[in-house]
Amino acid sequence: MAAIVLAAGAGRRYGGPKALVRLDGRLLVERAVRTAAEGGCAPVLAVLGAAADRILAEADLGTAAHVTNPDWATGMGSSLRTGLGALAGTPAVAAMVLLVDMPGVTPAAVRRLVSLAGPDALAVGGYGPRRGHPVLLGRRHWPGVAALAVGDVGARPYLRGRAAQVRVVDCADVADDTDLDTPSP
């Protein structure tokens, strides 16, 4: 059960790459890779782009691998495609997708979805009426997800097209799906 941490963006609205933002003493990219690993994912792959060299110099990624998306400026879709492509040569049956700017997603939430891992799995974290991260993509879905992941869109179009197959796993009691779009005042 692999994980992809999407951490390639420049964070234009935020004022800089969110991967390098410190929260409670840790960089967001460190928090995300640790969340994936503690949630039961291996390998964990961080997809980097903007400020990749700086992230690699400053962040402790532990045992996580990394890949740099040369097209990171085109949006999240290219980063998801890069991550799925990098995992294609592994025996992973599924990939858990986490966003670097959602520090409220916890290992407990990841574990709930890991328990569903398989090549046909499609699952998302549920937060009341909202669907969010983490997102579980079974290996058989990777080509379809990659084909629709363009611009600033990740797996959402693929998941919407298969809504009846997507399992929503309640995570509201163990996680928070708030994303960090702008710095706190």
C-alpha cells in the first residue's frame, strides 16, 4: 500500500511553497510523509516541484522517496500523474493520496482507508457532507485517473464518474479536512 504526498506547488496564494511552511515545529511536507507512514503506507513518495532543492535540503523525509515533477507549474494534475507513474514499477496494489496543505489528516484516518486497499479500491475520507482526503486509488484505476488529472484537478473527475463505486469512510472523528490556503493573520 503506497502513498503519494502531493507537495509540488508554489503556494502562490500562500506566499510560498506550502511544503516549507512550519506548523508546530515541523514542515508540512514532513508532517504529511509521517502521516502516511504512520498510517500504514509504504513506500511513501513525495512529489516535489517548486523549491524542490530547498525542500530536500531542509526537510527530513525519513524513509520517504521523492520524485520531482518537471511540470509542477501546470497544476496538481501533473503531480498526481507523476506520482502514479513513479509507482507503476512497484508492486503496490493501491495508492493513498495526501495533500501537503491538509495537516489535519491523521494517521488514524489513513489507516481507515488502508484497510480497504486493493487493486479495485476507490475510497475517500468523509467529513459530514464533504468528501476529501485521504483518497485511496486502487491500481486498476491509475490509468483512468491519470488520463483525467489535468491542470489543477486531481482524481476528482474520475471519482465523480464512478460515484457508485467510491466508498466514503467517515474520518471526521479522527481528522480535520481543512486546507491551508492562506497564512493565518
